[in-house]
Amino acid sequence: MIPAAQLIEIGHFGKPHGIKGEMSAVIPDTDIDPSELSCVFVELDGLMVPFFIVSWRTKGAESVLLTFEGIDSQEKAALFTNKAIFAQADDLPESEQDTEGFYLDDLIGYTLISDDNKVGVISGFDDSTENYLFIVTAADGSELLIPANTDLIIEVDTKSEIIYMNLAAGLINL
């Protein structure tokens, strides 16, 4: 079984397309080529299950139509409706990595500094929305949600495990 930390959400399924098991999927990162993925993962009954792509074709700017091994009917394809699509991090192009080759998981434990002030320590991240957020534990034990936006990151010091960000003063005081 593959650890969840090695998987990155790349999109989500829409409805089945036709009656032969083809599924509509939205994959916003146009740098991802489904033919270069060894497989994709879908959470079914609490487990990340791998599926191997038999065919794919584009359907608009961010949409593709996928067919998987073993999924050959509209009924089977319907089980994927609205489910997230995950890929192994190693299969993805560099553009899917955050903060100059780091994955968000790599930054857990780093100290976050803004304007020469320690904001706190990154204790996790929230990926439940399209815009990822660092979960930062402040010195007083409170948790802050800070946008994990590369435009806000000034520097990542891997030696000292410090991430320097340019944050608006009001963002920290929310």
C-alpha cells in the first residue's frame, strides 16, 4: 500500500461519458500528461486504490476523458463521480511541486518568519480547498492558517529549517 504522503491530488472526476466506462475528469494542471502516469489513485472504501489508464483524450482546456482497466460500463464508471484523483508525486512534473522543489509535507516542522518576526512552526497544511494553507502553531499554542502561496515566500532555508514569507500584518492577527 502506498503512503498517502506520496500522493498528490491532481483533479476530480465528473460524470461517466457514454456507456463503455469512459469518465470525464478535470485536471487543472495542463502540464500533467495522463500517458506519463504509471497509474492514478482513487479513494474507495477508505483505501487508496490504483487504477491503470487504458486511454485518455482531451475534452477542453482542463478536462479529459479517461478509461481504466476493468472499468467497462457506465455503472462501474458512475462509482467515480465527484471523487478526487491522486497521482504519485514521483510521476508528476516539477510544476506540481511547491516552493522550489519542496512538497508541502517537506515543510512541516519549519519555522515561519515574516518581517523578522517568528510567526510560528508549520505543523501541517490544509488542502481541502483549491488554495493550500499552512497550519502554523504560534508560540501561544493557537493555530493560524497562512496561504501556502509561492508569491508570498521570500526564501526557504533548508539548513536552518526556516521559511521566510512576506505576509500582510492583518493576516497574522486574524
